[in-house]
Amino acid sequence: MTPAAPLVCQACGHEQEFVRQPLYCLAGPSGTGKSTVGFALRPRLTDRFVVLEQDVLWVPELRDPTEHHRAFRTTWLRLAATIGQSGRPVLLCGTVVPPELEPLPERALFREVHYLALTCRADVLAARLRARPAWREWDEPRIVEMLEYAAWLQRSAATLEPPVELLDNTDRSVEETVTAVCRWLTARG
């Protein structure tokens, strides 16, 4: 278990023991398989990690695009840090990149944050998004927006701070992707 270290309140100076676990983010554009892989990872990681699906808190009360969804992101960081007190770090599955988490004050609750992004070829990604049920509201403009995000992530991943590792699952089965994610986690844990 990671040793506890004190957190000090900036306002009053109160010290509280707090275990700063690493945070692991399984990221990537919508349609790359984060939820599917996260679900398949649970039985393989249950003794070492807590696997969380980010979309479960994608509720109107936490969405504020003018603040870059700050309430949503800070809520997740606080929740993951609290779960980390149990002795197991969190693997957060969701569309997230370093510029969205690293500047937040809650980032200090973690010793380090590791990012692995699932990717796939653009034509495959577009087909996966088009195949989603209508209630998920993936119209053509939204698909184009996600393809642009995917291209940006591919170009920028290595230069982000910290860098985001990419795992192309275009030609991988879910099981092969799960195995690759497990290897990535083991190499960092």
C-alpha cells in the first residue's frame, strides 16, 4: 500500500493523513471501446484496481461547457482519490486528456497520473459511431467532431504533459485489447 502523507488545508493549516495513489486513465475518443474494455477488465483487475466508467456521472448537474466541464472532472478526481484510500488505485475509463485534469487543484490528490488512449482508424471509428443506437445521438456533425478530436489526439499524444500512450485496437479483439491494457497497468504498478 502507498504510505499516507499529510494533506494540509491552505486556509487553516489542518493536517490530514492521505494516501496519494496513482491514477490510471483509460482514455480515447468515443467509439474506441473504453466502456467495453473497462467492463472486460473488471474481473481481471478486481484484486488490484477499482475500474470506474466515467460516463456514469455525465449528468446535467455536472456539465458546464463554459467551464470545460470542471465540476464533472473535479468530482471524478475527488471520487477516485477517496476510493484510493482503500489501498487500491483507480482505473478511470473515459474521454479525458492531461490538459483537462493536470491543471485542476484536485490533481494534487494523486502521486502521478498515467494516460493510455485507445485509438482506431478513422473509417473504423466513424463506422462504430454510426452503428450506435439513435438515442445516443451520433449525427454526422458530432461524428466529424469526434474524428477531429481523434486526429488531434494522435498528433498530440506524445507532446502532452504527461504524454499519453496510444493503443490502436483497429485490428485487435476485445480480449487482445484487455490483455494489452493489463500489461500497461502492470508495467506502471
